[in-house]
Amino acid sequence: MNEPTIDQSMFDSLVESTGEDFVRVLIDDFLTEAAENIAALHKALDEQDAPTFHRAAHTLKSSGGYLGTAALSACCRELEMIGKSGDITAPNTAEKLWQLEDEFQLARAALVEWQQSAG
């Protein structure tokens, strides 16, 4: 994946337009909801529930995209398309889900670092 962990220009625009306090709340909410959506993706994959898989990937893509988590959102976009196809049994689906987890950890670290360093 060639996307940066955080699209800094998008993130900076968000901070500038909404303020640091609001972005802190967004990050906290995102981190909680992202963990829930990743768990939902795993459960949906285990249960072969493509509609739930699609919905969780779409939700995570959208919320992460708002914060500028470019690589995470790109990974979610791929998973969303797999879920939309209705067939989540492809062997690479689980691999892409683990890649999403890696991207989430990178995004989480970058966002938490910003929270700790911001005014």
C-alpha cells in the first residue's frame, strides 16, 4: 500500500477548521469505534456474513477517512468491495483483514502521539 498512515494536510485542515479539543474527542471516538468495527469484521468473516462485513468496512473507511487515516481507509476500501461482492470466502480476505489491523495500529499510534503532543 502506498498511502501514508496519516494524510497530514487533511488532518491539519480538520484541526484548523474544528479545533484541537474537538479533534481529540473525534480521535477518542474513532479509536473505540474502530476496534468495535474490526471485531465486527472478524465475526462477520467467521460467520460468512457479507452484508455485515461490507457495512463494518464501510463505516471504518468513512470514519478513518475523516481523520485522514489514508492507509487504513484504503485497506477498508478493499475490504468494503469484497463485502459488497457478497463473497468473503476468498483466501486473501483474512490476509487483508490482518493488514487492516496493522494499519489500524499505525494510525492509532500516530493519532495518540498527536493527542499527547498537541497544545
